[in-house]
Amino acid sequence: MSDMVRVISVEWMAVCWNLSTNPLNVPVMFNELLYLSAGWPAGCAHNISMFITAYITVERYLCTVLPLKIKKIITPRRTVAVIISIYIACFAYVVPEYAYVYYDWNFYPALNRTMLGLAFRSEFQDLKGLSFLIHAILVVSGLFSVSLFSVLLVAQLKRQTSWRKMHTRSEIQTESLTARDRKSSVLIAVLAVVMALVDVPLVTLSLVQSFVKDFSAYGRQSNLFHVAWSFVFIGVVFQPSMNFVVCYKMSSKYRQTIGNICSCFYHSPKVNT
């Protein structure tokens, strides 16, 4: 769900950035409209997806370390509570930005027109840039969690593979389990690397905006801000697409689940006899 919101938000962002909106003669500053309607929803959805991935990585690691106790540790009720907490935390950190920035009619001297764009509440001036700082902290903590438990999980799978080779007599069974563990290790590593490649530039720009006040959608360096973030959001869209391709290619259970979902929308015609 969060990946879908992320993709849709970036698609709407592309529409707002498209120069073909200028001839429409609509009294809207689309390059400012996207800030609250696309930029922050995409960032929020990205963090939700990242922390859910971190939770799944921790769960996988515990499954390999504590296979007999995992059902008592990770229960459906606790999982629901964790997912709800992730959503609440990711929604809460964008509140300062929406409290400070809103939409209003502004006069633009360069265009000699009054148009709908960004406006700011002076009483919330101290909140300026706070959401970007919290966003950077959340991304760093989520990326660290995913990377740490991915490394631990791969190491644990390698230990299990070595143990099976020593204690399993059947070579065919050993090779089958080794190939499965190897595929799981590669899948985990690829997903972690893709996430790191996307999140490092994202964190960098978030920190820059937290400390450089002119680097913002409403500052003196607004053009540089939009250009820099446009490249980051390309990676934000690339990541969920890459996740789908990698998981579909390497996970048989994932392919089976996708096939079951797609089969719900396809019904073979009945043949009258």
C-alpha cells in the first residue's frame, strides 16, 4: 500500500513539473502545489515502507535464530500493533511542515497574476525545517536497522548451510537447501543495497534543508531544491519497482502469491456441454 502511494505521488509530481501545464492558463503554481500534495506524501510513504521492511527483516532473523519460539515472540496482534505504530509515527513527523506551510492565493509580480501557491504561518516559524530533520533521522535509523539485520540474517543462513553440510548425509538434499539459502542471501543483499542507494541521497538533501534555510521550496535556492529532489524521487520510484522485480524473480512463494492474486481477476469461461 505504501509503495503504491509512493508511486502515485511521484507520478503526480511529474505532472506538476511538466512544462505542458503552463499553457493551460490555470491560476495554480504547480511547482508549489506538489510540495504538500506529492513531496511529503511520497516521503511519508517511503518511510512507512522502509520500517515495514525493517520489521520483516527482524522477523526473518528471529525465525532463523529462534525457530521454536518465534510464534510466541511475533504474534499477529503484536504485528498489527507494530504496523499501526509505524503509520502513526510516520504521519506524526510531517505535522510540523503542514502546520507551517499551507495553500493560499498569492500575487506573483513576474507573472502579474494572483495564483494559488504556498503560504506560511508566522506563528509556526520555529517549525521551519523540523520535519526534514526528523525525516533524515528516521531514514538513517530505518536504513541502519535494515542493513544490520540483513547482515546478521545472511551470516546466520551461512552458518546453517555449513551445519547442514556437516550433518546431512544426503548430498541432493544438502545441495537443495544450500541453493535455497544462497538465493535468500542474494535476495536480502540486493534489497538492502537498493535501499541504501536510494536513501543516502535522500538523507543528504534532508540534512542540507534542515541547516540551509534558503535551500527549500520557498527559499532563494528553490530551483536547485526542485532539481535535486527530482533526481532523488526517481530513486524513490525505482526502489519499489526494483523490489517487485527482484522478489518475483527470486522468490517462488512471491510468484505464487502474485499468481493467486491475479487469478482472482481472471475467471475461465464455462463450457456448456
